[in-house]
Amino acid sequence: GSFPGARKLYDNISLSPNPVIGIVIGDAFSAAAMVLQACETRYASEGSRILIHHVFLPVQDLILHHDDTAESVWKGLEKDLGKIKKNDKVFIKAMSKKMIVPQEEIIKLMDKDQAISAKKALKLGLIDQVINIF
């Protein structure tokens, strides 16, 4: 679920001179959902689930130093919050390129942070076709 990694994959797939087909069998959560949106054609098996949510920064990235003050920690958190908001906007823009719902609806889905069935993903434009693999 690394956003920087997903963004690199998204860009590489988007810029590929060859058509890339994405197939979800199982779950495509978070970064995988973003990468899927770069594919020319997107399939998901009937039992698949897709999850989109807001970009976040894990708490373990916060490292305190001996001479840190509340003010210096707060400044660092504000800087990180700016990065998170910027990355969240990039994620929303990537999702909205192919989804058939307005950005406000995408944000509501991200707020819910719940897995979406393949059928619902098709209705939202997260995928192009549900496939039966049996």
C-alpha cells in the first residue's frame, strides 16, 4: 500500500505505448486500486473487492529527537499533513479519470473506507467488466 510506489506504477502504466490490462482476482485495496485505474481495460472476478481510501501517513514515521519541542514536532506534523493532502488530491484525480461518478462521490467512498463488490465497482466505473472465472 505505498502511495509513492503506486504513483510510479500508475505513471508507468499510463505512459506505456502498449495496452495494459488489469485483472483483479481477490482484493485490490488502496494502492492496488489506484494502479488498476491506469490500465486500459480493467476486469474483476465476481468475488473480487476493491477499496479506496484517503492517503495517510503511518504513525511509525514520526521519530522524536532528544531536543524536540512541542512546536518543532507540530511544525513537522503540519508539513507532513501538507504532503498527505497533496497526495490525496493526486489519488482523487487518478480515480476520477475513469470513474463515472463525480469527485464528491469518490471522496464519500474514500471516507467510508469499505470494500466495494465487483458489481458495485462496475457501476462506479472502477472496472470495465466483471468476469466469471469458473
